[in-house]
Amino acid sequence: MPLFAQDKASTLDDKQRICITAFMDPEMDIPVAAQNILLDRMSKAILKNGLGSSDGERFIMTANVNELGSETTATAPVMHVVELEVSFFIGDGIDGTLFSQGSITVKGADDTKDKAYLSAIKKIKVNDPTFKRMIAIAKDNIVNYYNTKCNFIISEAQHLSNNQQYDDAIFELTRVPDICEECYARSMAEAAKVYQKKIDEEGDILLSQARSEWTKGQNRAAAEKAGAYLVQINPQSKAYAEATVLFNQMENRIKESDQQAWEYQMQKQQNAANAEQARIEAAKEVAVAEAKSKKRHYSLISIHKWWGKKK
């Protein structure tokens, strides 16, 4: 059973877990190859310990490397030996809240200092107890973060929605993990409202464009142009009913004028009983698309302050 539980945790969908982005400070002065190894180790440690590792999250795991010692041997050939303290931090990369930290000391040796750094970094193991401890602490603190800031998260999303930044609002709301049951339920309900507002506005615009095209000619050519807008209207949009009426009018007019069938088809209206769940799922899809299209801008000033913190 413990093995089953561990395997299940490692295969959970990212939407069901707290998600963290592995992030490397672009100003870090260590070899690029060593940076890539560090990034890989952090991503794998996040996944191994039951959290989701994906881009675009506000919560990050990052690292800082301090050189504790460096020397060259008197042997032939000369070897470079370095001792490094690699400190790891998990926190909010946007507002700078630090959730947990830990450090691992490693040594490496090779014929150049860069290679010695790489040798040392490679000795960091994803199953190191340091990762397990700090991720467990961070998870508890992140859950507490959502539970205490739920009102703020929803308020910020409403502000974004009022400014017609619907995708951003949905993105923030759907990042709440379902482990935070109350906040998750509230956020999903709000995400459904924002998504409804989004498709209603889009539906009104598309319907207006369709009417404009149809009135220009009221023939097959005009219907083709208008239909291209109508078929984009979401069945859950408030504009859908009027769009269907216009669609039927155009279809009947085309049949009367040239006795040929019109190939356009409107999207089918979903069962009302499933509408709410459909809105939530659609909102999540919007969030995924938003995550892929945007790049988070983390506060390096806040992150650099972590280097001197203890938590």
C-alpha cells in the first residue's frame, strides 16, 4: 500500500496538485551546464515528492550556490577541487514569501574549475532527505497561504475580470489546488462566473459581426461570412439563442433563393444539468492555454533576499 500511494502521487494530474516551477536565477554566476543540472534536479525532486512541476506557477523552487572552498592539487595533471554549499528555497516568486529552505554540501574535482563545479552539482540526488523535508514544510505553508488569502485571490480575480482580463482571472483562480477544499470550491465557482462573462462578451461581439455581414447582402456570400462568426459562439453564451434565430433565418433564405442546402452547423447546446461543470472544465482549459502563452516575471529582488533568510 505505501508503494501504491507513492506511485499514485507521482502520476497525479497537475490540476490536482500544488504546482511549483523550478527556477534558476539568470544572474547566477556558475557554469551553464551546472545550472541545467540544478534545474533538472529541482524539477525531479518536486515531482518525486508528490507536487506538480510545471511552468508559469507563482510558487518556485530556486537555488543559490556558495563556494566554501577551492584549491588545486600538486599532482600532474593539476586537478581543481571545489566544495559548494547549494541552498534551495521554495517560495512565492511574485510577492517574495519564503515557505521553506534547505542546503546540501557537495564536493567535486576535475581538470578545470568549471568541470569541478559540474562534478559537484551532479552529486546532488533527487532523493536527498533535504528535498523531502523542505517540500513537506512548503506544502503545508502553501495550503495555509491559500486558506488565509482566499478572499484576496478571489478579489484580485474579480478586479482582473472587471478590466476584461478574463484569461488572467481564470488562470489565477484555477491555480488553487483542490487540497484547499473550501478555497478551491469558491475559486472554481468564481472561475465559472468569469468564464461565463468572457463567453457572453465574445458571443455579443461575434453576433454583432454576423449581423453586420448578413445585412450587407442577405445572400449565400453574405451568409458564408456571417456564418463564420456564428459558429464560433459558445453554446453556453447568452448570445447563443439570438445567434440560432439568425442562423435559421439565413438558412431558410438560402434554401428559398437557390434551392441548395447550407453546410454550416451551429455548435450544439449542452444539457443544462451539465452546464456548470462544463463551464468549470472550459475555464480550466483557458487557464492551461494562458499558462502556455505567458511567462511569469519573478521578483529577483525578493528572491535575492531569501539568500540571507532562515526558515
